[in-house]
Amino acid sequence: FICRDLSALFVFVYADLETRTERASSIAKYQGKSLADVKTILAERERDEVSMGRDLYGEEYDYRDSHHYHIVLNSGNLSVEEEVAIVRPFISS
């Protein structure tokens, strides 16, 4: 846990690459690109983010590792309302 000393709730919200590709394809900056192109861009971005994290925090660091977070949510399986319902008890206490 890189930021253990912070008084914060760490929530990781993720979705599989297929779901992210489908969602991103409706964003203006991806308009006119094929789903395959968007998928490639997103996969490359993820690799770059892992690489940047390792440059900052060491070779073993991977932001996708669930042990860095208090809550891990798969947004591909949950609605926004369900996500809020899961997180709310942690911030309401």
C-alpha cells in the first residue's frame, strides 16, 4: 500500500478491455476509429500507466493489484447506483 499513511478510502473501479473499448468508442476523441483501433489504444495506455507507476514506485508496483485498495469494483458488472451503494457505507461512518 503506497499511501498507507493517508486518511483516505482507496477505491479501484475497473472493467475488462472489451467493456472499456465499447464505452470509449462513444467518446468524441475516438470517433471515426474502429473498435480494434480503440482497443489497441486502450491496451497501450494501460501498459504505459503500469510502466509509469513502476518508474515512480518500483518494479513490483502495479496499480491494478487489489492489495493497494480498500474496495475493488468491476464496473462491467455493476451499475453506477450499485457502485455507490457499495462505497457509501465506507464514507458514511
